[in-house]
Amino acid sequence: MNMRRRNTLNLGVLACTACVLLSAAQTRANDGATDDTVLHEPAVTHSGTSYVQPRPAYPATRRDALVEHRFGQDIADPYRWLEADARSSPEVSGWVASQNAASASYLAGLPGRDAIAGRIRALYDYERFSLPRKGGHSYFYLRNTGLQNQPALYVREGLKGTQRLLLDPNSWSADGTSALDDWAPSPTGRWLAYSVQQGGSDWRSVRVVNVRDGAVLEDRLDWVNDTNIGWVGDKGFFYSRFPAPSAQQQTSAPSFDKAIWFHRVGTPQAEDQLVFATPDHREWGHKAVVTSDGRWAVITSEASTLPARAVHVVDLGAAMKGYSAAWVPIPLVPGMAHDWKLVDGIGNRLLFITNDGAPHYRLLQVDLGRKGAMKTVVPESAQTLTAGRMVGDRIILSYLENGSSSAVFVDMRGRPGPAISLSSIGSASGFAGRPGDPETFYQFSSFNQPPAIFRLDMRSGEATPFAVPKLAFNPADFLVEQRTYPSRDGTKVPMYLVRKRSLASSNKPAPTLLYGYGGFDISLTPGYSPVRMAWLEAGGVFALANIRGGGEFGRDWYDAGRLDRKQNSFDDFIAAGEYLIREGVTPKGGLAVQGGSNGGMMVGAVVNQRPDLFAAANPDVGVMDMLRFDRFTSGRFWTDDYGSPEREADWKVLRAYSPYHNVHAGNYPAILVTTADSDDRVVPAHSFKYVAALQAAPIGDRPHLLRVETKAGHGSGKPVDKVIAGGADVLAFLARWTGLSLGR
């Protein structure tokens, strides 16, 4: 399908993750020793004024004589004691408190720190909405008035009805660390099920609220982690949960036996019905969704982060009959060789997006009335098909084209209609709905444009604003470009480049923040961040590199950056930095790098490989010990991306780039490592051990600090106040070492 030749609806205009750790002999010699290294920082000039940063001392860190012999090598792990949970280990909690005290003192004294915090706060202070969801005739959406720590959930009776507050998570905790996570109204809009997140943890509790009067029912479903909510009429819903873990398993141990359960509204969790489990494959995880007509529940199972799933279906019969003890999951796709994403169903026909026989995905129909007969509705194209929804009498398909998202209409037979084109570089997303709906909602956003939400009339094709933010800046003042640069092996890699138009016109190099991820088939597309906008307003440049390992260009692009090809991701990111300097976008000594989760690991790896290239780095919630990542929480799922530390060939690859194990003597950039005490996805021990290795190593006089957020996790649900404070600390640190003036 060639989307460029379609008639278009121009809607955009409306608008994670040491060599110098000491040799075995050194470690044994220093058994029980501690480090108390003083930072010696040169004087620098800011806006003509000589400024000397105070010289904090690194906290004392115990080194143990722990050495393991693996695959013919002695591997020192002197900081393994930092793997204990800081919330239960006095020694680790004391170490974290000392690290936080040292970094807080340093960061508070940085020039422009308070000024940039104020500007980030101002940039957050605008009304914003989520995409609406419908239940019956009611519209549900999240709304934040500006500086609320958490968005609240509202409901309208009809599109033009008066909005009514239904749930306000800001009243759930004094510090804003209780968050509303996922939520789903029942088909008639009578009930709404929602999940509650506490302190950033990935564990959730599911509750139910009566939409009519706002009363929260006694129903409480615990030990939920990564679930869908699939309503069966108004009777109840499917959800996924684990068995109740022990206290230790809640924070660091791997979890097994995730299963699908049915909960009947108004009953206790102990009475929930087990629908689907795989005791012979305890490592598998399952989720369920229900088709819009209530005819089928579709269960997808996965064993890793690979885009590969098994599929079972449950015949719900007449949906309004609700609960049935006879529900039996029927295998539809029993193996995990390919990816299957449900679009929706009508009667016995289910539509899926799959990469079975199509690396860039195709739209496939499965006829359950004809023993699962399959046929292609929309074939694979050069662009990657990422999602689809049935709305009205059409299907809206979302594609990735050159790293940006776009959408196109087709009818139920796959015959093409108009594409949804954007007037500028950005991302269009959303398009939720049901067969027969007269409307859908989507949002457009870009690096210089916060999400603006529009209603699309499916009959006329007309788009009208639903929620367009009022901004504290002019998006037209900022230029968004897409460029391509060569990686080490000659592969052409795309990059987004964002800066003030006046800066681009002057051709003057400026301090630049380079961001990347490159893993798990995840695509980085244009999106807005008030923190990044504060960097841009101060005269900095932001660059985002779509490196290999991501999902921007299909399965081949993803495969080229995983397992024994992971070095390609690092080479692509290093080449991005070299390009920015070579092209005069940033001066040598003016480049900062940042990444989170897998991206945090990547930042740690490239800093070890090319410390000369970067002035400053911020690895956030990173996977830093690649020889033990699979021993904690969800780490076992990552072996298809990273390889298994239990296999010799994989272990040698991991050993070669593991950030914790490859810190070497030299002149390193300034590094601010950020993590959170409640991160139970990438446990903070990764960052703790990495920082201990940095601070013990002879890697220069620039600071190598740790900032640990309290009552926070991997990122979701973080209160706005914490986001602002953390963002200001990181920007002030990166600006200090790249030469960007933030004001006073």
C-alpha cells in the first residue's frame, strides 16, 4: 500500500533499560575497604563570572572480596551487597541516604538550577486532557488543570454534557504518589474499573466505581501487574494477576504464574473464577480483551519481550448472560512464533495485525465459524503497521513511516480510503472506537506541540478540536527536522533535530542533548516534554536518534540491535554524537547524552566505549549489571533481547558491554545516575552498583553522582512536583557541563 498516493485528510494543521571494578587480586587486597574520594573540579566561567562548584566527597562504600569464576574468567562483584532492598536493609538505605545528600548538595548549588525549575513549572501549567473513552452515552477522560500532581478522571453525559469529577487521585495521598493507572468503563457506562498505583510500584490494585453516584465499591483485586480490563457486559470483567507474593518477591524476586481471572462486580476477589493459566509454563504471562460485540474473549500469551504471542479465544456466547462456568479457552495460535494484535471482532470474524509472513505486519481476518480460516485483508507495505481499530464502518490503521506515525482508512474488505496526513513532523495516535460509532478521537503531538485532541466525524471526515492546549510558548519558534547519518557500518540512521529557528538560522553550534533507546522493538516518535522544552528555550538543541534495536522500521531493524548484534545500537548512538559535532550542531565538549531503562544501559555502555565524545551523561533507571539482570523481577523476560547470562556465548557478549563491568581508567564525562527506590521493573541495585564502580575508579575529576527518587518507580505515576524537581536537577547538571546558560 502506498500511502503517499492516497487522497488525504489534512488533520495535523489543527493542531530502559569492572575492568576497573578491581581485579580479583585488588578486590581481595581491599576486603572491607571503603572509598572516600574528593571531587576536584576546575573553575569554569558562566556568563563572564568565574564560578567554582563546591567539592563534595563521595560517601564511603564498602568493597567485598567477592569473585566468581564464570566461563573461564574471574569476575569481581565487590558491590553485590547493594542488591539488598534499601527499604528493608539499614546498610543499603544508609548508603543511599548518603549518596542522595551528596548529590542534593551539589545539584542545589548549580547555576540556574532554580531558574530552570521555575521555567519547567510554568511550562507544565496548562490544562491537558487524555483521549476520551466511551461507555454507553458517557464520555470518560483524564484532565489535569495544570500543576496537579495527578490527573483526575471526569465523565460527561453526552459529548456536550457538563463534565463531572468521578475520581481524584490527588485526594488519595498527601504527597501525590498514589496514581490512577489504567481504567475502563463497562459497555453501558454503569461501572468503571480502574487500577491504583502506589509509590511508583508496578503492582496494582483494581477497584470499581459506580458511575451514577461516584461510590467506590468494596471490590478490591490485588497483585495485579500489567493487565487489561475486559468487560463482559456489566456483569464483570477479565483481568490478569499473579498469586500473592512473599514480602521479598514484591520488590526483587521474579514472579511466575500470571493467569486470567473473571471478577463479578460486587463480589470479593476470593470468589473470582480462574479462566486461563499455564502451570506447565509458569513463566508465561497472559492478558485478555473482549471484542466490542461481547462475543469473544481473546487471550494473548507471551514469554519474553519478543514480538511473539500465542492466542486463545473464549466463546462468551450471549454476552448479556454474563458469568458462565463453561467458558473454555480454545487454542487459535498455539505457538509463539509471531506477533498477534487484536483489532476487534464482528460475530465470528476476528481481525488481527500480525507479522506472520510479513515483517512489517499485515491485517488478517480469522473466521472462527470456518475452523479459523485466515485471509489477508490488507497486505504488508513498506511502512510498519502498528495498530488498528474498527470505527463506524471502517478500519483505521496506524503506520510508522520514517519514524513518525500516521493513519489511513480502509473499509471492511481492506479497500483503501483517505490517509490522515500531518502538516508537520509529529505523531497522530488514538483512533479508539467501536463498529457503528459515528466518531473517533485522536491526538497530534510533536516536540514543539503538546498533545492536542480532535474529534473525527466518521461520516464527513471533518476534524474538530476537543481539547487544544493554551501554551506558554509559540511552537512556530522551534524548528523540527529529520536527518539521516551513517553509522559505523554504513547503515543510514534517522535522527530528529529540534532547536530554535533563530539558532538554526545562525548556524552556531550549541549545547546538545542526545537521547536514544534502541531496544525491545519499541519505537521513539515525536512527542512533547515540558522538561525538554525548557532546555530548548534556554538555547539548547535536542536530538533523538532512532537507533537499531527499536521498532521504527520493522523486524529487521529490531533484530539488528539485539543479542550478539547489540553493539550496533551503541555504534549508531556514538555515530549520532559524532555527526552532531561534525556538522557543527554542537561544539566538541558540548554534547550530553540521556536514556532511560534499556536506554540507560545504552548510555552507560557508550560512555565506557567513548568517554571522550561526551561532556555529560544521564543514565536513568538503567539495566547496568548485564550478568545478573535476569535474577530480578521482570528481568527474565529480557533474555530474548539481551541473551541469557547462563549461556556461554551470550555471557561473553554481555560481559563485553555491561556498564558495571566495563568502567575503565580514563577521563570520563560528568555523570548523574538517576533511579527510584520503588522501581520493581529495573531494580535500583543496577544503578547503585554502577555508581559505586564509577566512584571507585580513576576516571577523572568530573562528578559521578547518584540521585535516588523516593516513593517512585520506573516512571509511571510520578507526581508532577517530583517530575519538575528531577527535571531541573538533570538539566542543571547537563547544562553545567555542556556550557548551556540557564539564567540565574
